[in-house]
Amino acid sequence: MNGADGIMYAKAAAFIGAAIAMGVGSIGPALGQGMIAAKSCENLGKYPALFSQLRTLNFLSMAIVESSAIYCLIIAGALVGVGYLL
């Protein structure tokens, strides 16, 4: 194995790592947002007068859950950037 093969393996590992980071890192936030939306719709059906408060709380909680997926996106972007720099 020469040096060029090692660089190709490192690039492949960086790109595969980015794909795994986004794939696995998106599962948790997707499930969390689904649960938040389900409970929000359930509570909206029970208490329709609290629509504006439920909407605000829903948006805030969705943003908090989405932040972990954004961190995965940043890590995947860094891995892709390293893959292109090699």
C-alpha cells in the first residue's frame, strides 16, 4: 500500500463518518419532534382556548430538540471538509 491509497482510505472514512453522523444523529431529534407534535395536538384538542400558549411552547421545544440535529450537521460538514482537504 502506498501513500495515495492511505489518503483515499482516509477520505472514504471521513465521508462515511459524515454519512453515519447525519443518519444516526437525525433519528433522535426526528422521534422527539414527533412526540412533541403528538402531545401538542392532543393538548390542543383538549384545551383549544390555550392555542397561542401551546403554539409558543411547541415552537420553543421543537427548536431545542432540533439543536442536536444541527450539531450533527456541523460535525458532518467538518468531516466532509476534512475529506476534501486531504
